[in-house]
Amino acid sequence: MALGLFAEDVSFDYTPLLTEIVELGATHVALVIPLYQEHGGSTKLGLHTRFSPTLSAIAEAVRSAKRAGLEVTLFPIVRLLAPRKANEWRGTLEPSDVDAWFRSYAELLGDIAAIGAVTGAGRLAVGSELSSLDEDRPRWTKLIERIRAVYGGTLLYSANWDHYRDAGVLDLVDEAGVVAYFDLRRPGGPADLEALTRRWRELRSELGAWRKRRGQPFVITELGYRSRAGSTATPWDEGQGGVPDLEEQRRAFEAFRVAWTGGDPADLAGLYVWNWYGFGGPDTTSYTPRGKPAAEEIKKLYQSM
């Protein structure tokens, strides 16, 4: 399960959420750490004083997760404070000075890696969905060499669902991750369990063939659906509004479970559901399964793996 370290209160205690994650049957948690830069052309990244956890808060969250019996992945993601256009996000970064961006990112990632080494976090994501930059093998090679010098755990990279075949950085890490916001249907198309399952079986076949060619463990780093009508057509859509639909969210997870049960167990080394953080409940349209029928479906998914 992914758990965003998104609380604006620096003293926020994530222990109750971690306890809930254990009760679902999860064995691993990805602690999501938001890193901020001004916009897609910026070269300086940092931990935001309001929207990011402090380094000490990250360390305490790792310790809390381990006390709860969970294996920990540190999962930093880049966010933009003031995007210059509607479709500018971490997947479309165009730093004005690419070397400066990598230096800033490496410094921040090095701090997180050091925390992982001290606290015993088993995995570290060196990046996620950085599609416009993740084919730059020379710069990633230097960065990853620096990270391995301070961190001895497993390194993974989380490639976007529409770019994973081209992410050269995957050749440099231990595990290949994919953010799995694949569309399961066309807008307006059938959203019944049979249709959604058929689509996930097609995707499993494609991902399995890709995994075999790579010869590398494959992890789904984000599997998530909003409890909103239409979420299976555009799982990546974080836009505001929409009509709550708890059943479409639940069916999406059921379809994944049915499609991925059985077959070659090597097809999938693990997965992280996105995202347990948030109030949840029947009247919300967010990704969190908390307080929604999807939570029971996720329990069944964990039991089947």
C-alpha cells in the first residue's frame, strides 16, 4: 500500500493509518515523499515547508511502519508549485539547465537515501514518472552511483504507464516499476466486470512479455482508481469534481484481482495500491479506498497474492 506523507502538521502521527494498512493484509508500504520545484523549467528542488515532511518526520514514519511490521519503500515524487500550463507536470519537465536539475535532485535524493540506510528502509525509488528525463542514461548513471554509495537496499524506478518501454533508467536499477494508470475502457464504454477484466488480461499479457524480455523483477508501483464515475476510463485524471461512484472503484480492483490470479507468478513481484492517505468515505471521489467497498476488495487482492 502507498501512504502519502501529505499531512501539513509536522507532528502528525501516521501510526493509526499504518495500523489500518496492516489490517488490510498488506506486507509492504511505500511512504510517498513530495518534493517541490516551482514549475517544469525550474532547476531547484526542495522539501516544502508546508506540503512536505521534514527529514526527521520521514525517519519517524519509517520507524513507525517497521514497528507495525511493514517493509518500507521510500517513494519520492516531484510536484510543481506553479505549473505554467495545464498539462505541465513531473512527466513533462524541461529544466532550463538539466545538469543543475540533476545536481539538485541528487542532493535531495541523497538525503532521503541516507535516512533509508539509517532506518532500515528496504527499498528506495530513485524517481517516478519523470518521462521527459528518464531516458538520459549518462546523468542517471552518475546519480545512481552516488545513491548506491550511501544506500545498500533495493533501488527501483517507477516509469509512467505510457512510457515504461522507453525509460532507460530502468536498466540501472534492481527492480522495474510501472505506474499502472492504464485506461480500462473508452469514455462511455462498458464498465462491467467482464469488460474491465478482459482489458486487464490484455495488459497482463503485454506487461508479462515485456518483463520476460527484461529479465528483471517487475513491480506495479501505483494501482489506483478514484471513487468517481468514469474512473476506469481515465484512472490518471486528478481533476476536481465528478460524481461519486464507489462501485466503479471496487470493480476496477476486482477486475485486477481476477486477471492477475493464477498464471506465471513471476509476472508480478509486487504491487502498491494508491493511496491510503485521506479521509475517504462514501461521499468522496478521491483515490483512497478508506471507508469504501474497495477496501474489502483490496483485502481479497492481498490474500490472492
